[in-house]
Amino acid sequence: MKKHLRDLVWLLRGELYGLRLSWFWYLFHMALSPLLYMFLLYLFGGRGRPDVTLFVISGSLSQGLTTASMLTLGQNIGSLKDQNAFEYYAALPISRLTFLLATATRAVLFSLPSFLTILCVGSLALQLPIRLSPFAVPTVLLAGYCMAGLGAFIGFYSPTGQVASLATQVLAGLMITLAPVYLTVEQLPAILRATAAFIPTTYVASALRATLSGQVGPRLWMDLGVLSAVTVTSLWLVARKLDWRAGQG
């Protein structure tokens, strides 16, 4: 366990070191689109309606996590496949599990600055009082890992980096627009109400709304359970796909 933790720390340091020159533009890119959606939807129908404003802010946070964790990680892994970079990692004395956890943690850490930016700007500019529950931090981290796991799954199972890039872009848009992220379930067409139960962003947005409003109840536990199941399943499937040296688990 000590060796795995040490390997994880060094892998994360390498990832964060590569971000030192581009962190501003990364933050700008990850926060811009969710912020634009947030303000446009607020102007369209959220002014003077705290319940709608809560959906607008939580939806923008969900979109930010999807973009920063799933989309960017899927594209990054696809790029690494094209460069045959996994042969380099396979030559290191590290396990598949450590590498996957480092990759997913990197995506989650990269998503936090944009998440905090959207949260602060949204709550202040839209004048929505935020009542964070004690489960806010675990919920955000679990949601980030869930989306990162999906991104890793897409990246590893795509045949090329180009396919991974296109697939993550398409799926990220569908997971935001076809789920009750910015809208309530009742506002969706009947067919989308049925399919929304199979889209992870449904549970991401629901969990974020509960923790932002301080309304912790059975629904939150169900959301967290689904997010945990998706995270474990996606990373397990990635571990099966990832070729590694014999004897390295």
C-alpha cells in the first residue's frame, strides 16, 4: 500500500507539472461554456425564481464536471494511445490500478478550479444563497471520479485518438441535454424521462442540487450509490482493457 501511494503521488506530480504553463487557459476553457449557459438560461427564465436558479447553477456545475473530467480525460487517453505512451508506463514498476487512479485523480483535480469558479460566480452574480451540506465535498469528488471513469472508458475502448475525441464531445453534449440537468424530469419529453435513469449526469445533477440546497435525504444516498457503481464499473472495465506486464495488477 505504501508503494502504491508513493507511485500515485509521483504520477500526479508529473501530471500537475505539465499544467504549470497552461493552467489559466485550461481554467478559462473549462469554465467559459458552463458560465455562458448559466447566464443565458438565468436570463431566459430564472430571474426572480430561486428554484429555477438552483437548477441553472447545478446544471452548469454538472456540465463543468462533465467537460473537465470526462471529455478532457477521454481525449487525453486517446492521444496517449496514438503516441504509444502506454508502453512507457508499462515499463515502469507501477500497477494498472495505480496508473488508473492517478489518471482519474488528475482529471478530478483539474475539474475543481472550474467547478469552484462556476459555483462562486453563480451564487454571487445570480444571488442564490448556497447552503452547503457536510456531504458537499464527497459528492463533488465522487461525481468527478464518475465522469472521469466514463472518460477513461471511452478513451481506452476507442480505436484511435480521433475517435475518442469525437466520441467524448458527442456523448458529453448528449449527457447534458438528454438528462434532467438544466430542466426538471417533468419538463422532459416522455421518452427522455424513461432514458434519463440510464444517464449518469442525471444523478450528478441531482446530488449537486441536494448538497447545494442542504436537502439531504434518501434521494441523495441513491444518487451517490449509482455514481459509486458507475465509477467502479467503468474503472474495472478499463483495467481489463489496459494491457500491462504479466504479474502487475
